[in-house]
Amino acid sequence: MNNPVYCAIDTRNVATAIQLAAQVKDHIGGIKLGLEFFLAHGMDGYNQVAATGIPIFLDVKLHDIPNTVSGAVKSLLPLKPSFITVHTSGGAAMMKAAAEAAKEVKGDRPKLLGVTVLTSLDTNDLASVGQNTDMNEQVLRLAKLARESGIDGVVCSPAEVSMLRKELGPDFILMVPGIRPLWAASNDQKRITTPHDAIKSGATYLVIGRPITSSGDPAGAAARIFAELAG
């Protein structure tokens, strides 16, 4: 099977990111770099990690007016990431602008993923910011809006995978964080599941961070996860 695991490398240290990428590259599908790293080191730091030859999911969660997000996507295109994230709560016009901007690249373009509801939030957290709605309803509403706006897929929690796969079909990308093997701690994620169960439910890709990067043996942990998936 193709390896669906993207390892989240959450660090501000370039050398650490490069070392981790080199350690796990033969056992995963790619890595995720987020705001913590990108704001510290920008394109130069990104390119240093990309030089390892590993696919990169650039998780910058763009959220602004349509023109600004369009310009941001265009600025990121030279980096050739596999994925770029935008917040679905930015609305249809913003997501359409991002999708149009991504089409300007020559050759393979990055896939755009819409962030629905962060996996660190639960229903009580939604209510505290004025979204008095069922979690599944909110995620589905945002995911449908993303698809209608030309976005390639969404980032969602394991709890919504089965529902979204049923509602949005087989080709819509579901990038799923909040993944923890049975032998790993849950940390601050509230809506989690195992790698095997997430794939069985319909996840396209899995984002797994600390169970790999904090294991003491990142390559071994990544290989163990893939072996469990393949088995």
C-alpha cells in the first residue's frame, strides 16, 4: 500500500526538522510543517527541509480576505508543497480565490485543504465562540462549502471521517490529524483514533506527530505504524 502517513514536525529548529525528516523519510509518505516552523524560518528554512527530497504538507491555515489569500497562495507556489491549508471559515469567496491562485502553477499544483474544526476543540469550545451547533453538522457544512468552492479536500478529525466520506464521495481528500496508535499518549488532542481505524473509516492521509517525533526512535516508530497499517 502507498504510505498515507504525514509526520508532523513541530519545531522552530531547522537542524532538528532536517534530522527528523531524514530519519523518517523512508517510512512515511511525507512531513507536515506548520506555522511554528514557517514563521521562524520562512522559505529558506522550508527549502532546507525540502532538500531532503520528502513531500511536504505546508500547514499554514490561510485565513484573510480573498485577495490576500490569493496572493499568499501564489507566494507559496514556488515552494512546490504537496498540500497547503486554508480555513474554511474564511468563506466561499476566499476559498475560490485560493483555488484559482493554485491553478496558476505550471505542472503539478499543490492540493488545497480546508481546515474545518480544529481537533483541539469539542462542542463546548464551539459554543464558547458562538457556534451553537452539533460538531458533525458544522464540519459537514464547512466541508461541503469547501468542495463547492474548488478545494481538493479538508482536514478533519477522526470522528468525522466516515460521515464525510459517505457525504462527499471517494475522491475528496480527507487529511486526518488526531491520530494516536494504541501505544501512544493522546496529549492535547480531544478527538482521536488509531491509524488503522482512521483508514478503515475512509481517511486519505493521516497526520501523526509526537508518537513518532517524541518516541526516542522516530524511524522505528514510523516503521511500526506503517507495518500496523499494512498488516
